[in-house]
Amino acid sequence: MKPRLAARLLAAGLLASATATAAPAAIRDFVDHPAFGTAKISPDGRYLAITVDRGDQDVLTVMRTDSMEVANVTQLPDKKSVGSFEWVGPERLMFNAVRKMGGYAQPFNTGEWFAVNADGSQPRPLIFYGTLDATQRGKALSSERFRLVDTLRDDDQFVIMEASSPRSSEGAGSELFKVDVLNGRRLSMGRAPRENCRIALDQAKQARFAVCYSSQNEDGEYDERTELYRRDGRDWTLVNASTAGGRHLDILHTAADGTVFVTQDDGRAPAAVGTLDTATGQFKPLFQDRQAEVSRYIWSTDESALVAVVTEAGAPAVTLVDEAHPDAELYASLAGAFGGQMVDFSSHTRDGRKIVVSVYSDTNPGELYLYDRDTGKASFLMKRRPKLDKDAMAAVKPFSFTARDGKTIHGFLTIPRGSDGRNLPMIVNPHGGPIGPRDDWAFNQEAQLLASRGYAVLQVNFRGSGGYGGAFRDAGHGQWGQGIQNDIIDATQWAVRSGFADRDRICLYGGSFGGYSSLMAPIRAPGMFKCAFGYVGVYDVAMMFEKGDIPERESGQRFLRRTHGTDAKRWAENSPARRAAEVKIPVYLAAGARDMRAPPEQTELMAKALTAAGNPPEGMVIQSGEMHGFYEVDNRVALYTGMLAFFDRHIGQSTGADGAAP
């Protein structure tokens, strides 16, 4: 397979075959935790490290690649989870600690870093709160936040990290350190030119660049600005300022030959990828897609070249950037072997002879293979969801349409396997966020569960969604109840006009902001939807300014002001709980009792308002112990069992009780 033939490897998903299928998998098989999260091979290839989801806590598991036997499991105390991790030597791993906040919220970074050997020996806290003893005060964490910058592939003792201090602290700004992975000792490598910067390295692994950010102008109004600095000796020279030319430059990677890969972004269209002349600041473009941002970069195993980029307006499209590189031909060959699926170099050994290859698709939850250059063979390692048969899953059809105001909106339609794809009962499933997150073509266990019970599932990347450029993302601000809902409604009408959905059998389901939309869209489009299921949703804008973890931070308050303004009348207009009398369809509500992002008081207020309007919820669950998205598998099974029964009552039917059906 020639590299240029692999420029776009994945086509749009097609409708499933109408061939009859066996009974669907059990609900538990869809909602159980996956077998692995992130996977990385050790520099010498002897070990494979993976994160394993145990509900509200993730652990780090190390296996021997020759036998796949477990060598060690690292579990942090106090329900802390292992976050990101890296091999920092053939035997040693380094990782940070996070606290999970629910399936619909990003984990909270505690700021702590640890290291451990593959066999579990020499566990060490490297960066932590407080002190273990008087000799370790130099490693204590106060207000800094550390980021791993480079593992120094030819140095097994040190890594490079960046420490950032908030504006309120003494010595605010960023500083680069060499950190000893055995004892946490830190050696300064230099400071950024000002506060709120991210430092990048040159090919000699020295502090060479700083990208500095600000989000407001002199009048305190929102205004995203960036500056790029180059370090010469101890002096920093300004290379680019977005205020001068309207372009934002960001450093991606510096190759061994000194080539500096960057992105250039005008804040409106998807960013371009290219190289930078560090003396003049001139940008040389390599790739830009006018519809979608680059979602993933595929680097050569020697880290010298950018082999390919991935964009995802709909299904993933892979463009080879450096077709002459040997790894480009290897990538194209592997992609050809897994036709119709997305292939990625997940990790590799230091010499690049062994590569962990990740494979997934709309129907494949994910598989890992170990490719050996010496034999030219890829050996199977593991499946992310081994209980689900990928050949029994539903295909996902990417689509796009023109919204009422002329914007191009993209989305995905999951078609039940074995159906003819016509006049189906449909669940409209808005995603969370709404500013930044997005839906994609990859396997989605919720959509697949609903499709396995006969429902088409409509997912919409409405305005505000990430991945389509700054202008599209920013268009979601101030549009919770207006433009975003218009996009959801217009997408629903598209599905009906196209013959996929039965206009008389359409319901809504969503979590977080999706829960909000599930109650707001019926207000905006009376008669279109037959029922609504709101999960860990927000239903009252005024309460967002008072309760939960968002208003606890200044950045959160800025977000709320930018997104909702300060007009209480408009808050009420955009709050389903204040307009409950207009929700004239059956409603089911669910929330976590410990949810700090969308506190359960939001759900309780919505239920109370519906009851006062004469339309009490058919069901309401405030689940003890759960947060912003349920973790406990039994709670998930109960949630989706109730959800399916609710939809069945109003727009469809399923096949029975848990086991072969729910």
C-alpha cells in the first residue's frame, strides 16, 4: 500500500446489514469498566504498563510482554487515581495523581508526582504536599503545579519538568527543572520571561522557547492573547505577538535536527501545522484542514519527523505529512491491514523496533497489538471491552447539514444493526460541555447500548463544540438556550427529512450540559420530542453562579460571565427549571448525591418545578456515593435499565430483562 494512497484511510460509516442478529449483549457488558485505559511499552520492550479503571479509582498495572503476566499493580491511597504516566527508564515509571470527579468531568490534578520500578520496588513520592522528614523539604509542593516536559530518552536518571506558580504567589511564573527520578532532587534550568507561560525545549533539551498566554485585555474584557519568546543565553526575545498580526503560534516539538514544529492559529479557522524559522518567526505550513482541527499527531519512532496528522470533521481522516519517512510506509501498511479502522502508534521501544499499535473503530471499542519490525508481524495483546463482539455492534454514519443560520454542523447517527435504517425510533443525545467537548466517530458504549435495543442515536457537534476552529467554538458562548438548541433541533429535523427517524418516536437523553439540552430542547420545539431523560444536568443558570465547584475559581466565574452574561432575566429565560410549565412531555431525572459540578440541588429544583407545573417526573434518582457521572457498575446497570424502560414506554420496545437484553 503506497503512502499517498493512505492519505485518507477511513471513509464514512455505512448502514449496517439487514441480516438478523443474535440477542444483544447485556447492559452490564456495555457499562462495565474497560479492561485498560492508556498503554505504553517500556524502553527495552520487556514490560507493558496500562492504566486500569476501577470505578472511582484508576491503578497502574505492569505486565511482562513475553507472557502478559502481571508484574506489579500500583494503587495510590485515599482514593487517588494514577493519571498520566511515562516510562523514564527501562525499569522505572513516573506518574501523577488525580482525583476522579465523575464520568462527565475531567479528573482533578492533585499536583503530586510519584515514581516506581516495574516490579513495584523503590516507590518514591517525587513531588508532594508537606514533607516526609526534614531532609526532604526541597521536594515539598506548595502552590506550584508541575508538568512533565521531557523524559530524556537517553538519560535514565533525570526528566525535565516545568513548575508553574499562580499570580498570587511569590515568584509567580514558570520555571524549568531537571528532576531526579530516584529521589526527586530538582535542579533549575531557567525561568520564563513572565507569568502564565509554557516553556518548550530545543534539540539540546535546553529551555529555548516560551509561549505565554492571557485571556483578558487592559479593560478586564475577555481577549485571548499569546506571545512567543525565544531564549538566547539568559535573555528572552519576543518572536511573535498575536496582538501584532492576529496569529497565535504554539510549539509542538523540536526534532533532533533542530526543526521546530508549531501550530499557527488565527483564532477563527482550524489551526495550521508547520515549521518555524526561529530567527525570523516565519511560519512554513505543512498542513491545514479548513473544516477540522488536527486531533492527533503521529510522530516517527525516533521522534525526528511528523509522519501524519489526523482530523475528525466526521470519521477520522489521516494525512501523511512526510511520505518519504520509513515510518510513513510502515503506518500505511498497518492501516491497510486494519482497513476501515483507526490505527495509531500508541508507544514504542527506545530503538523503535517494537511498536504498540492501537486500533479502534465505530464498532471496535479498541484493541492493542505489538508490532515487531524484525519479524514484520503484529501480535494481538488485548481488547478494551472483551465481552462485546465488535461484529455485532452498530455502524455509525457521519453526516453534516446546513443550520438555519448557514453554519455547517457535523454529527453522527448510530443505526441499529440488522435494521433497514428507515423510520426508526430515535434518541437525540446532546454531549456535555458545551464549550470545547465534542462527539466523535469512535466506539461509544451509550450509543451502542441504545442501538442494541433498536434505537437510532443522533449526536450533534453543535456550535461551541471543539475540533472545528476557534470561531465555531466561540459561537457557543451566550447560546445555551438559543443557537445550540437550534442546532440540535435542526439536526433532528434533518434525521426525519432523511427518513432515518420516525417523527412520532423521538426522545432526548444527555448528561451534564446534555441533561440541560434534554429539558431545554422540548421547550424550544414543542411537540417534536415525546420524552426526555436528564442525567447529572444543570437546569437553573442562577444556581450555577452560587453552587458547585465552577464558581469557586476565578476562571470558573469568568467562564460563567462570558457564557451567561449578568442579566438575571436572561438567566431565567435560559433555565428549564424556570420554564417547567413548558415541558409538556414525560421526564426522568438522575443525579449523583456527591456531584460538585452539577450539584443534586439542580435536579431537585427541576423535579420540584415539574411537579408544581403538574408534570412530576416519572422517575428521579439521586444516587448516594456518586458524582458527575456514575462509577459503580451496579448503579450504572440500574440507571440504564430504568432509562431503557422509560424509552420503551414512550417510543419503542426492548427484549426483556437483564442478561440477554437489558
